[in-house]
Amino acid sequence: MAGIFGAITPLVLADLMRGTGRYNIAQGVVATVQGIGASSSGLVAGLIVDNFGYTAAFGEAAVVAAIALAVLVRF
């Protein structure tokens, strides 16, 4: 899955930023957000597991996925 995102993200950004001269900025913003998400997700999941158990951690992951799906369907 990461390979698909790695290949498609620059193409989508190129399409969205066409003619604006801001392709590199957009690519940097996307990479920064991905890095923040990747580094913080392990921390948050670990804190939830330590404090509430695995069931709560899987529930949290399901809620985040449902929110992402709802945003995708909405737009």
C-alpha cells in the first residue's frame, strides 16, 4: 500500500499544483504531515494500550478509520 501512495502522491500533487509554482511546497507539506502521523501514531497507540488495553487501542483505530471514511465519502 505504501508503494501505491508513494507513486500516486507526486502525480496528484502535480495535477493539483499545475501552474501555481508551488509543487515543491505542497510535496513538503504532504511529507511533513505523513511523518508526523507516522511518528505520533505509534506513541498514541502505545499510550492507549498501556493505560486501557488492546481492545481500546483497536477501537481507537477503528474510530479513526471510520472518520477518514466519512470524510472521504463526504467529499
